[in-house]
Amino acid sequence: MTASILVVEDELSIQRGLQDQLEREGYRVAVAGSVAQALVALAARPDLVVLDRRLPDGDGLQVLQDLRARGDRTAVIVLSARGLPDDRVQGLEGGADDYVGKPFHLRELLARIKAVLQRAGEAPAAGAATIAVGESVLDVGARVLRRGNAVVELARMEFELLLYLARQPGRTVPRNELLDRVWGHDRFPTTRTIDYHVLSLRKKVERDPTAPRHLVTVHRVGYRFDP
Ligand code: CA
């Protein structure tokens, strides 16, 4: 599958130049010119983000922090005109996968993009590519549930919620943690939003949704996943 890349850069000449070159290399490319635009564009779940730091509405590292705060391990390469060592450390400590100082050589950036994508592909942040959920299997790459030959589609947040719970079998996860880590602070869900998504997931996952065995309610606390 073609990897998709989000280029976050406000300087149009660099933005366009990168887009052209990356498309020529066969990537699917989206662009954003500000922190706000980047946060919106992330909804399309790019495989890699090239992130400039000096943006008109803030520091690009905010985008990185937002991703990591949600437990999102999408690959990020930080670009910056500030080539100081401290700056580099800040980017890497913030969870960047790599860092390229500006002005950069296009070839170097392309090589780093390739390397980071390869690492991400070899060791998917998702861990297991599939997770057993009762009689179904959660296909993490395809973001669907499979039961025999049947494919059950999951809404985006259904998938995120199930994945978060299924990666921690047997652990009771408090609703507040689900709000923070699955929904993130840029959206405005309530605990009812979680309950609603659990109900609709149960219809897809449980043999008897009224007597759930896999998505278990822990009274007054949250939910627990039992495989
Ligand atoms: Ca800039």
C-alpha cells in the first residue's frame, strides 16, 4: 500500500516543493500550513508527518505532543530552522522519530522518510497485527473485525476504543483514561459518549450483547476487556 504523508509547513515554496517531490516518489501527500490545519488533517491518519516547528499559530511540537498524548505513535519527522542541539533534543524527547535541520537537503529528508517508514512498518506500534476478541478477530491494519469470512466494519472511534481496551486485557480502564487517551483533549466527549460506543461495539462483538463477556462494565469505574 502507498504510504501517506502529511506535510505541515507554512512556507509555500517548501510545502509545494516537498509535495511535488514526495508525490513523484509515489507517496500520497496532504499538506497543512498551521497547527490548527495539521490537527484537522491528522484525522485522515497519515503514515508519517513531516512537521515544521515555526508555524503561524504556534510551535509544530504542539502537534506532536497532541498525538503522543493520545497514545498515537504515527511517525513524525520534525523540521526546524533552529538547528541547535537543545532544539533537537526537545523534538526527540517530545516523541519525534527523527529530526532534520533546515535548510535540509531534499535527498537526506527523503532517505530519512524512507527509513522511518520502514521502521514503522517492521515494528508496528500496534504490536500484534490481530487481536482475538471472542469469536472475532480485530484486524488492526485493516481496522475491521473479522468473524470467519464476514467482515464487520467499525466506526473510527469504535475501532480506537476497542483497540485501546484490547491491548490491555484484564485491566480495568477508568472512563477518564478512555476520554483522555482514546478521544483526546481536542474533542469534547462525555462519559456517555464512551458508554454509547461500548453499547454499539457490544452489538458487533458479543454473542449476547445484553450479557457481555468481552467488553465488561466495571461498576462506577470503567470497562475491562476479556479476550
Ligand atoms: Ca515555518
